[in-house]
Amino acid sequence: MQQLESFPLFEEKDHRFIMLGWEEKEEGMAVQTNQYVVTSGKEIVLLDPGGAHLFPRVLANVAELVDLKSIRHIFYSHQDPDVSSGITLWLSMAEKATVHISELWVRFLPHFGVYDERRIAPIPDRGETLTLSGGVRLVMVPSHFLHSTGCFSLYDPRAKILFTGDIGAALFPKGKRYPVVTDFEAHLPYMEGFHRRYMASNAACRSWVRSVRSLDIETIAPQHGAVIQGRENVGKFLSWFEGIRCGTDIIDQIYGR
């Protein structure tokens, strides 16, 4: 696997949705993660910028693209350490940034060293909309129990990209990682095991699919694995995810009964 440079998933005038690059060396025992940056007008939004051990690499990637002083929002899909354990480092570098995270996890942030409530914007269970200076309205879509009890996807209607956190994640064998899905059927084996074990139930999956089917989506950007591009592949993914049996549906299998 060669080093992946940052590249735009969408770029038009003053609005970009960028997937950040990967190191040539894989993460070893750490789970692979994707980070994204949205630039709109004069505002920068970081999406799941990652854990503390990734901070130097992600910071360098972001600094090559934007002025760190323009980072106004940091969106966390959920609370897992691979998503948010670098939060104090980012808040120290992006001094004007506000953190958006489920209201269920705000009281846990002091365990990461965050004590200033003024910099936290709790997301209510029903979700909400974030309007940027460029006029784009990013929609925080509830994805509770997929897999976190308080979890959100983020929809960019201008880019027609849905950032899904752990939904759509793929785990690759060493040396087999790629950034974009070209063959959905061949990609499925890399997603199946993760989703069966980490997603809470088919009921939660179906509820989320009902919420996002009305959105105009051309790209699904997950936090792990590869980006799913094209309406046909997006449709295939939603149909597959809608029907998967996972979590409590297969609890007896998990216990070996």
C-alpha cells in the first residue's frame, strides 16, 4: 500500500469536502481511521479528527490545507477513543473551535481533560443543523446504537456526502487497504464481520436507513475503511445495511450457544 495524499471528495468554488491522507506505514495494532475536513466560506469543520496518537499526522495534513485559526467546528460522531481522544490537543490548536458531540457524552469529556463547557455544543437526540458562513447547512442525523448509544452521521447537502462514522466501516487485511470502493460486492466481506458484531440490532439499522433514504446522497464517507461513491453503490449499501442481522439479533451466536 502506497501513501495516500489528501484529496477532495467534492470541490466547488468556496466549498470542499476533503479526505485526509494516510501514512505509508499502517497503524499496527491500532484500528485504521479516516479523517475529513469540510471547508465552507471562511469556516473549517473537522470530522472525527481522531485519537491522540494520530494527532501529529492529522495536524500536519490539516495545516497543509487550511489555516488552523479558521477551524470553527469539530464534529464527533460518537465518543470512542479512536474518534475523540485527541480532543484536548485539537482544542489547544483550534482556539476558536466548538465541539459538537451527543449530549449523552458531554459529562464524559472531563475524562479526556476537557472542562470548559463553553466550548461544547451538545447535540440533542433528535439531531440539529449547523449553518456555516458559506451558507451550507450541515445536518446532524441521529444514528443511535450504530454503534454508540449517542451517535450521529453528518450530511453535507451541497457536496451530497454523508459522513457516517462507524456505519459503512471496513476492516482490511494488512496491505490490502484502498481509499474508494470500486467493486461493492468484492468490498462486502471487509464490512460484514464488523457490522454484525458492532451494530446493535437490525431495528436500529432500519431506523437509520429510513432517516437517510430521503437525502440526496452521492457518497458515503465512513470513519474506517473505504469511501462508497456513486448512487448505485450507495443504494446497494443502504439495501444491504437495512437487511443485516447484527448485535442482539445474533446474541446467541455471540455467546456460542
